[in-house]
Amino acid sequence: MNPANPCIVQSDRTVLVEVNNPRYAEARDQLALFAELEKSPEHIHTYRITPLSIWNAAAAGMPAERMIDVLRTYSKFPVPETLCHEILELASRYGRLVLERQDVALVLRVQDDILARQLAHHGKLRGLLGAPCGPRAFHVELRHRGEIKRALTQLGFPVKDLAGYTAGAPHPIALRTTTASGQPFALRPYQRDAVDNFYQGGGVEGGCGVVVLPCGAGKTIVGMAVMARLQVQTLIVTANITALRQWRDELLDKTTLQPADIGEYSGEQKTIAPITLATYQILTYRPDKSKDYFPHYDLFYQRDWGLIIYDEVHLLPAPVFRITADLQSRRRLGLTATLVREDGREVDVFSLVGPKRYDMPWKELEARQWLAVALCTELRVPLDERDELEYAVAGDRQRFRIASENPRKLAVVRGLLTRHAGGRVLIIGQYLAQLRHLARELRAPLITGQTPQSERERLYAQFRSGNLPVLIVSKVGNFAIDLPDANVAIQVSGTFGSRQEEAQRLGRILRPKPGDNHAYFYTIVSHNTCEQEFALKRQLFLTEQGYRYAIEDVEIPPT
């Protein structure tokens, strides 16, 4: 027992952490390996240890004993023995069921007789488990490989999949040592580690899983390095056409691939090549919304893909989960800045794409100057009297919109633009009417989902060149915009309590900066409204990564 420690570990799997404790930062970094941040008010943060957080840690090689040791090292009071037993039990479940290949079928092997009997009689596994082929083994049809893994994970018994993968059609690709644009190029140490953790020496334990790295840390480069390691035809699925074309540009710049090697399969082009780039939008398109028919699913079978890369895997839509369940014989790499999903389907990512193979703390990358030092500030601005009255009588959803579109935010934005004159400023928001008003008042261009791709690329190019100091973007700015010189982001509205959106928006400005290497992230919220409450939820993931939000109350002079 050590009262000077920062943590209180409780038997309900929660861990309370004192923010102002001298050991807070080291405790936070260790807890984040196997627990999830649930609440982050000013003084006491609450972490929760979940089955999925333990299984991801176990899959990444963290023993249960080390998890328990972390709790004991930082806890004020003795760690409840019941919790220690729970952690040991949950961690032991990863690997208790093993899926192996046997001739042209699969076999699910179970460690103990009691569990084998329970699975044999479980209603949710009916039709997925085949006949017994031993005292603790069952046949599984190849076509059920994904669904059996998903069902068993949902039952609390994640499967260790050692059934291996089809090799896929070969295709040569190598990383350059000097980019096509003439710059020296080499993998950073953490990028090499991420590739090695995914590949696992080429054995059956590798070949599937998720690499978690912050925006600006080179997730695309990790994907290219995996491609160079495997030397196979690859399908890459991206968030949008902008991301797709950035992948193409990066591949041509940093690998030996030629333009003819790369195909684009999108709403604008339908070219299939040894390396094909597609969007989630085209894959989930269906001509008749009342029918479960997706005409572009065939892309997954057009070639003998040796690797499928899911960029921004936390966005994976339900129809793509469904097709992924049928693609378990293909190597699968998920790339994301955060595995957080607001729909709670992290378990599906775990079972169908694979466990977390690599995760690098954002602040560690910042300390090594691979990311900009981000200063986060929440600016609270009051509603005016008219909006306060309307807010008081509105329903919940309308209240959020009234608070989000607070007209007084315009004055705050103007003040920030003055403060950061000479900077490269992104203004990001949720509501188009609000953004159009800002664009008119600030005389700045606006990019939305309706902006033609050619116009988006022109504006992005102007922003990169410095000819355009301020750019306003809607939700299309959440993902895959490569604007390395952006050093200020102003968030005027967002999607309720979306933690992943907050992380993605901060990520727009995290690439290293010349000079002091600082970036500034502002979120403007209406004071004493539900928007302020949602802002706390949005900030959870970034708080877990070590970021702190300074709070400033903004006084708006009467007009």
C-alpha cells in the first residue's frame, strides 16, 4: 500500500487516476496498454478494464501478470484479488480456442473438455460448428471461418486463428531509398516495428491485424512497407477519393511501382490492376436501397489478392464487415489513428480484421519530434439572450444544434485568425449552414461533400503552397487530408461525443513543423450547454494519449 501512488483500483474493473499526482503520466501510459479511458474531468480520470482491452493487449504480447503488476505498482491500496483473477481468466481466454487448417477444411481445437461441451450445445454456434473430430475439436467449413470467430468473440472466447493464408498472386514492389521527388527516404524505427509485429516472420500468427498510429505518423508508409515485405497483389480500401489519390501519389513517390501497376476503382474510374485502390463508398453502393445487393463486391474476387489493406479501419461500414467475414484466407491489415468506434463494433474489427498488432503513444512520438507539439484549448462562449431562450424550450437534438451554430462563435474565430496571422489555418465544422456563413464572413473557400474532386484538389494545393492561408472544411476534412503545413485547427462544431472525430481533427495538424514545432487546436463550444458536455466525451481519447485542454471563457462584448 502506498498512498502517494496515483491510482485506486476497484473490483468493478474501474481504475481511478489522480491527474495532479507526480506519477500520473507514467501510470496513464501503462494503463492505456490494457484499459480504456471512460471519464476525464479535471482531477480524477476513470479507466475501465474490458475483455476486449485485455485481449488486444494479450494479442500484442502483454502477459496478464504484467497487467496486474502495473495495477499493483501504481495503486494506493491493495489491488482486489477478485480483479486479479478476472484479468488472468480473461487473458487466458485468448488462445484457448485455436483455429487450424486440416487438409481442405478447418479444425477448431478447444483446450478443455467442459468448454468443448458447452460450445457443442450453444445455440448461437448452431450451423457454424461442424461435427466433432476428436474429444476437443470440431470441423469448421472454410466459408464459416469469419463468422465462427465473430460469434465466439461475442461469447467471450476469442479465437486464435492459425489457419494461415493463401499466398496471393505475386507482384514485385520495393521501397525506394530516395523518393521520386528526390528526398532521402527510410522507415522510422517504430514503422519497422509495426511491420514486424504484423508480419510475425511470415508465420501463421501474423498476416492479420490492426496498426494504430496517430495521423501524421506514417500509417500509409507502414502499409507500403507491408506490401514490400509480402510482394503480392494488393487491394487497398480508403475513406474517400482524396485519400485514394494520396495513396497513389505516395506509392509512386516512395516505391518502385509504376503508374500502370496501380488501378483506381471509384465513382470516377473502374480500373483494376495488381495494386488497386478503392473507396468504402463505391463498395457499399447499391442501386436499390431496399435490396441487399452490392454490385461492386465482385472487386474482392477480381484478382488473387495476397493482401487487403483497410485504411481508416475504424470507419469500416457494416456491409464491408460482412464481405470481410468471407475473406479470412486473405491477409488483412487495418490502419487507424484510433480503434474507437462510436457504434461499439470494435469487437468485429478484432475478430474479422484482426487484433491490435501495434500501438504507439502519441506523446512518445511528439517527444521524439516525429509529431508537432499540440496545444489544445477549449474556448467557451455564451449564447445570446435570444438563443438562450430558444435553447431552453428546444428538444435534445435541436439544443445541440443551437449550441453548435452559436453565431457568437464567428467573433471568436476572427480573434483566433488575428492571433495566428501568418499561420495555415483549418476551420472544421459539422453544419453546412454555419460553415457557409463563416465562408462568406471570412471570405475563405469552403470544401464540402458537394465540392467537385478537381476543385478540392486545387484548393488543397493552394493551401499547401501558402497562397491560401485559411481553408474551411466540413466533415470531409476529418480524414485523409495531407496538409503538412497546417498548424492551426479551429473546430466550430462536431458530431456529438465522437472521440474518433476529435482525434482525426487534431491529426490534421500533427505533422512536424519548422521552427518551434508547435500546432494549435481550438474547439469552440457554447458555455453551459449540452455541447460543453459532449466536448468532454469527445476529448476522452486524446486525454488518454496525454493531451490536456486549457479552458478559456470568452467574453463577447454586447453589440
